[in-house]
Amino acid sequence: MALMSDFQKRQIRDTELRRFDRWFVDTMVGAAYRDRDGRARSVKAEEVARWRADVEAHVDAMIAGVPMQAAWAIGALVAVVFGGRWLLDALAIAPRFHGPAIGVAVFIVEVGLLGIEVWDYVAGWRRRRDAIEDAVRTRAPLPIDPARLGSGHNWFQMASLAVVIPIILFAYVSHLDEGLIERFDWRWVFAAIPLAWGLHFAGKWYDGRIKGLRR
């Protein structure tokens, strides 16, 4: 089941690996890891390569698992719709309550499935960063002003998420109000799509520029 094009897979992989690259900086004494406190600690090239290989395997597994996860999600929603309708009929619930009840059930299942995916995503990255932090904790920080290293965040990428996430949440909340779709001004969505893509490519440009300045 091909739910994502090769282009989409490459974009996801590139975005995720750029996050890993932002954890490291090039200094006069070689590669350094920027810890969560903003301090730089020396690391060996082979360490970075090993950590990156682990992250690449994690990202590839995440992308490969999307079709199967989507299949389980679709199956769960189908079971809720048809199973819930049968249960409501068996309980002799008035038909006028069927639509709202099914809508609420679907909303709960969708939010739950999304929450599990988000938790797995966050926990997976956190475990890998914790492993690196443990490996370098005993090393003395380099005498570099943390302010010169920056925060390690890509604000363009965060802004793109700030544009996309409300649209996703709107799709979920629409189950609770059947008239919400009709009342929504879809011109905002058509304006948000090119804005999100623009911020996405701006984030790629920013990471490339920062990486080039450090060399």
C-alpha cells in the first residue's frame, strides 16, 4: 500500500536528519555535540557516524511503518463506525443520537491513534538524544560561549508546523460539529498550503546556511 510518494519519503527523511545535524557543530578542535544546556563537548567522528546510523535506521523504520499504521487506523475507524451503529441499534438508542455518538467515538479513536503516534515519535527521538547525552556527560565542556552556538532550533521549521497542525486539528474537531465544515472559510487553507511549503524550504535553506557558516 503506497500512501506516500518517494518525494514525500525523501522530504520526511531529510527533515528528520536535519534535526540530528543541528545537535552538532564544527569547532576549531573538531566536531562538538551541543548538549541540552547549550554547551559544546568534543566528540569523535566515528561516534557521530554511529549515532547518525542509528537515527537513520530509526527514521527509515518510521517511514516504512506508516502504511501499516494507516491500515490499522482505517480498520479501527471502520470497526467504530459499523460496530458502534450495531451497538446503538442493539441498545435501542434513538436514531437522532446515532450521528453525534458515532462522531464522538470516531473523534476519540482518531485522537487516541494520533496521540500514540506522537508519543512514539517524541519518545524515539528522546531516547536517542538521552543516549548521546549519557555518552558525553563526563567530558569537559569546550571553552566556547554557548550564545555563539545558538539554540539549535530551526524557527522556520517550527513555524511550518504551527501552520499545519491547526489544519489537522480542525479535521479532527470537525467530527464534533457537522456544520463546522460548511461554516469554515476554505480560503485560509488554500493560503496556508503555500505558506507551509515556503516555510519548509526556508527551513532547509536555514540549516544549509548555518552548516556552511560553521565550516
